[in-house]
Amino acid sequence: MRLTAPRSRPCNRPVEPRLIERNPLPAGITDRLASQLEFILEVDRLKTVLRASALAAADRRENDAEHSWHLALMVLLLAEYADEPVDVGHTIALVLVHDLVEIYAGDTPLNDTVAARTQQAREEAAASRLFAQLPADQGERLNALWEEFEARQTPEARFAKAMDRLQPMLLNWLNEGGTWREPGVTVDVVRGRAELVTDGSRRLGAALEKLIEESHRRGWTA
């Protein structure tokens, strides 16, 4: 199957009432638990945020919730290939949290250089808005995980980012190039993106290079 996903222009989503306002929780639930349940319901929005990558198993684009689940499973299965020992549970927490801000900020495709200019500001504003909905200790914890992932200063964050970069490349392999076929994406561009995989795992980076070489041989990259 080959499906090249249409480009999407990310932007701050319109400020809408929180989902819980449709049907507030009944009285008698403690404030802390109510905040936690309301947050859990609010992040259901992640299932509506579409990414540029197409699924391998269906003729549609992947959403952020599916992407995050896939990364968590990849961490569980591939942690043995990390260049540095990693705490698997902590790394899974990183990949589960890393895209939550896109609920309000939207996804920023790698090929969209215009949207990339405002990405950091949009995502920081989204993080402040989203994580403030949790009890303070948990909001600070999730915000710290998000910041750790973005900074890539710990072994866990480097491996989490490697998974985040490897996963869409695997989908592109099954989709006969997928987003690699977009204008301006050359084999050198793809190799440049693969550097983040190698940064977390030289062995996975070497395996990915074989996929990139074969994809280019088949004409899937310029």
C-alpha cells in the first residue's frame, strides 16, 4: 500500500470549552480525583490530532494517540538496543506524554518549515494550559517529562526521541516511501532525520540506514 498523506498546516486550535463541561462529574468526588478524571477525559482529544504519516494497515493518516501507543510498545521491545542503559518505565512515560501538547498546539510535520517557526511558542503555551488542569504535583511532573523529552539531555530522552523518529520511518517503508515522496525530500534529508535514531542507538541507526538505502534504490526518495 502507498499512501502519501496530505500536508496539514498546524496551528493553535480554537480555544474551546473543556470536554468535561459537556457533562460535569457528579458531586461527591474529591477535588483531586475530579481534576485527574477531567484531565483524562480532556486528553481524549489526542485521538483527533492527525499526523502526516499514513498507517501501514489502513488507508488513512495516523493520529497522535496511535503514534504514542506505538512508541511505548517500541520502547518496551527495543530498549535493549539503547546505547546507554535506560529506565524502561521512565522512557515509556516520556513517549506517552511527549505529544500531549499537540492537543492544543496541533501537529507540526517535519516538512513544514513555515509552521516550525512558531512550533516552540505554540507548544509551550499549550503545555502551560494543559498541565495546569492537573493537581499541581502531577501537572509539574508531566510538564517536566515533556521538557525532558524536548531537551534530549538524558539517556531516556535520547532513546525516546530515537523511537519518535524511527516509527514514522518504518511506516514510510511499508508505504513505499510515504512522506518521503513529498517535494523537496531527498535521500540526504532522510539521512539527516535518521541522525536522531543513531543518537539513541547506533545499532538501530545502522538498521535504519539499510532501509533508507533500499528505499532509495527502489526510487522512493529523490
